[in-house]
Amino acid sequence: IWEALVSNRLILWSANMSSSVEWSHYIPPADHTYNELMLNTI
């Protein structure tokens, strides 16, 4: 990644990019709730 930035080349991969699967689901899976998700992040 550093070499691509230094040489002004396109970065084809990043660990922080979201997958299209994340964008296609608007609610948590049936076995999870928003409350459980909040507890996992705190």
C-alpha cells in the first residue's frame, strides 16, 4: 500500500473497505439484536 501511495498508483485492496454484503443487510441477523450489538462494542 505504501508503495502505491508513494508512486501515485491505485490501491486495489484495503483492510478497511466494506464488503457489499455489509451494505445489503439493513438489520442484524435473526439471532442478534441491536442491544446485543451495542454490548459487544462497549
